Amino acid sequence: MQEFGKLYLIPTRLGDNPPLEVLPISIKKIIESVDHYIVENEKTARRFIKKVSSNKPQSKLKLGVLNKHTLPEELPDLLAPCKAGFNVGILSEAGCPAIADPGSDIVKLAHEDRIKVIPLVGPSSIVLALMGSGMNGQSFTFNGYIPIDKHERKTTLKRLERLSFEHNQTQLLIETPYRNNKLLEDMVNSLHPQTRICVACDLTLPTEYILTQTAKDWKNTKEDFHKRPAIFLIHRD
């Protein structure tokens, strides 16, 4: 009986800095040894692999695409190389695969098929933001995107604030980068003046910005987060 290949979860950088400034050398070693990949975008994946290992022939790469358009019945085909004995790497567009990322569907299927899953060390914007916020790292929830509708957004923000207060729990959320400034404005206007808000922006980049202060103090802070990758955190003491 043929032994299955392994499924490596390979983190990528969070911005356009040299990969090995933020990724351990183990990532380079795995990329140099693996030819089969599951990726969100073939073009950016090839560019990343070339940045990490410039000597790896692009012609050897065999890439399967997994994104929001991938149908459930297409997932087994992406793991076919593993079942044929080849190691496979999952690459996210940014950060760690399977965290706020469609890669989790493949990981679930790999476990069901008894394929060995190996997560590798690398940057996660969620973890880095939480580390740098000064908020509760023992209990926290990542909420992803919240509603765009003004009334629904305010209701959601108040609900997250209440959960934070009742459970001493940090609440994390994100927004489409071109709406970052509007989200912060809505948070400042919707939340209690003493609720702490953290904005963690451009993580791992030279322009990295992390600041935690009360909603009241944010009203007097002038910083432009437009089109900058950011995570927002809330904690109500």
C-alpha cells in the first residue's frame, strides 16, 4: 500500500517585504522540497515561491487553486497528489493558511483521509495584533467582517462590546482596507468612551503601526489607515 504524502501549511508574508525577514529558514527548506501546491492565486503564489527560492524551476511547480469559487466536490482532486505519495503545500495569500482562509476546508478533508497535516511557523496578523494590543490574550474571538449597513454595524459593535465586558474577552475584527477609516469612525461613535480600541496596521512592515487607547482618545488621533491592511480590537474593562 502506497504511503500518503504530507500536507504542509506554509505561511507567507503579510506585506511586500523580503520573505526571509519574517519567515524562518524552515519555510525555504520545505518550499525547495515540495513541487505540488494548493494556492488562492497562481500568479502571486509563483511570485512568492520565486522570492523564497530563486533557483527552483517554475516549470516543476504543479498548482491547484482553492478560493471562494472552488466547489466542495472539487476539493478531493486538490489532495490527489498527497494520495499519490507526493508532499503538498498550502499557501495563503497572506499570513497563515486555514486561519480566516479557505484552506481550512482542505485541512478538514486531509484529516478525514488520514493525511498527515504539518503546520509551519510564520506570521499571523491575528496573533501579532493580539500580542501587541495589551488586551486579554487568554480569551478572545476573531469576528471577521462585520455588516456594512449603518444600523446593523452599530448593533454589532455594541454587541461585541457587551460580550467583551461580560466575559473579559477581546474582540477582533477586520474591514476591507479602503473602509478602514470609516470603521474606526463608527467604532469611536458607537462604543463607550472608555472602551479600549486597538488598531494594528501594516504588521511586520517598516510602516507597522499598533496603538491601543480609549474610544474617547481616538477622537483626537489623526492617522490615515486607508488601503492599509489592518486589524481592529475591542476590549471593555
